[in-house]
Amino acid sequence: MACSNPPRGTYLTYIIQGLILLSAASSILAGEYFLGLSATVAFLLTMAPSLMTKNLRICFPWEINLLVAVSFYLHVMGHVGEFYVTLAPYYDKLTHLVSSVTVALLAFFLAVLADHQGEIRLTGPAIAVFILTATLAAGAVWEIYEFAVDQVFGTGLQLGNTDTMSDLIVDLAGGAIVAAFAAIALARGEEHRFIRLFAEQPSGAEPSEIVGDPIDPARSR
């Protein structure tokens, strides 16, 4: 089911995606083929949210799509612009914080949506744990990726145990920020408002198709 006309904020995502493609092209022209390939993969990954929901009755919030694009753009520019070196170690931690918040928001959105659709029933603490687990899992996968690339290509993405652990701590902090926000929103019973406020309604769909039937307020979280 097609989404409604995209809000103006969506075009910010397109701009960021264009900048990623520009970085890929400039890297290839400069003979930095590995960076060009990495930037191209990053661009494709920014399209994942839209592809995931293409045949569903929902659209990811444009804010989420923008955060995904910004997360990958920061990573790409960290290498192409050498910000990981010139702004070390702060730039690296910034990218991890933005990325972890993005993953955590995705986890929160998906958990609340699944709960509203009646596919699963999650308590507030369970959603908070899911957010933290998903964020840390994504961070661990990223560190494994960096380790594998270093071993295969002889690069220096990882700078030792301290760097890896500090990255994971920042990832945990990002997940904790969103988990705290989720706990407050759920405690106030604002999960329905969250979906109505941020989820774009597919064209021709009724609100009930997006958020499902209201949950009994008496149901304890």
C-alpha cells in the first residue's frame, strides 16, 4: 500500500542520501575504491527502511529515515573526510551516539507498533529491555564488522580494546536515553500518540489500519 505524499522533511533525507552518493563518486574518482564501495553500501542501507515497509500498511516516520541517513553519512564522512582522525576520538563517539539513538528509536517504534497491531503483547519493562538489547546487539555487530574488515584488508578501524569498549558504552548510553524516553511515554499512556504523531498514514487508509484498536487502558504494563 502506497504512502501518502511525503512531508517536506523527507527531502532532507534525499539530500543526505545524495551527499552519500557524492562521497562515493568522489572516492572512486580519487582511486579510493574501498571507500567508494563502503559509501555505496551505506547509501543502499539508507534505503532499507523504505524497502522494508514498501508492501506493508505503514510508513516509517520521516524522522527515522532522516536519522538513518544521517547516521550513515556521519560514518562515511568520518572516512572520506578523515574526521575519524582529525577529530579523534570525539567524532567517532558522536557517530556511535547518533547511530545508537537511531537503532533504539527503530526498536521502540517497531515494538509499540507490533503491540498495537495485536501481534504481540509487551509490557513497559519488556519494551525497555528490547530497546537496550537491540541497540547493544547492533553495536556488537558493528564492532565485529570492523574487526573482520581489519583482519581481511589490514585497515585500522579498531584501535584496541579501550576503543571498542568505549564505543559499546556510548551505544549503551544512546539506548538508555531512548529507553528512558520510552518508559516515560508508556507510563503516561502516550504510545498511541507516538504512532499517530510520527507514523505517516498510508494513502486511503483509515487511522484504525495504522494503530489498530485502542488497547484497554486498564491493561497493566
